[in-house]
Amino acid sequence: YGSDGKVISLAGATELTNVTVKQGADLSKDAVITVSNSEYNGAAQTPTVVVTVGGVTLEYGVDYKSIGHGVPISAGSYTISIMGQGNYTGSVGNTFTIEKATPSIYVDASYLNKTYNLQKHTVTVDLPAGLDEQYVTISYWKNGSLIDAPIDAGTYKVFVSVKDSPNYEDKITEYEMTISPA
């Protein structure tokens, strides 16, 4: 009999030496689950999960499986749950975070070096994947004052601001625009 009172069958065994019956653990009581955080990159994020019981690392697909979660993409906090299988019972969960990324903002130099032509000069910004234009503001400054898009020859500050994006940190990037005389 095992410690749980159930009959242990050893049918077909011809010699018994040092037989150990492995008792399972209840993961909800005994497991430590460690989940890695990551940074937003526009792709599905599958965290690295390590489950241990008594200092022993369990094997995914043998000792436990993941349950009830999809594979998230966006920045935020998510819960991952695992359920014991094989010699393990119970379930346990932990949270992991997809952190907001720092946006890489790029303005091509051709937008920053112009020649006076009686037209407004604006810039176009190359945005990283997943950063929607609604979170980006472009402003033009001359001698410390906010202006409309520059027309006249001179040097201007151009600020590209990212604010309140669900996947990117707030950031302001400064450029200098020069409009040369015709």
C-alpha cells in the first residue's frame, strides 16, 4: 500500500530492490513559479516560465502545462496559470509584464535641410511598429516661440513628442531644421 492507502501494483516485477514511490506535490501549495518580463516589440510575447517544487525544476509538458491564457502582444500585465500533471496536482499562477518600449523616432535629413520657396516646410516621421500617429505630435519653434510650419529662411527647432501610447513610453525628440535662402 502507498501512503495514501491505495494499492500499488507491481505486476510482472521479478525482483524488488530499493523501490521508491514518487509522491506528487500540490502545485497550489508547494510550487514557486517564476515568470520573465519582457519589452513590447510588436510581436506575441511568450514569457519564460520556471516552476520549482522544493528546489527541483519541473518539466513543461511532463509535470505541468499552461492553462487559460493567450499569447499577449501589447504592453501591460498578464497572468499565466499552470496546472500540474503527471505526479503533480493543483494549479498556480503568477503575473508577468510586457513593459512599454522606448520609441525610436526618425526624421530623414531631407526634411531638415530645405531651401526657401514660399512653401511651408514640414517633416514626416518614421514611426516604429505599433506606434499610431494619434500619439505623436510635431511642433515647430523659432526663437523660443511655437509657430506654424516654417516658411522663411532660418533655423528652427522641431520637436517630435510621443505621449500616452499604450505600448511606448512618453518621449520628446528634438531636431534642427534649416531653411536656406533661395
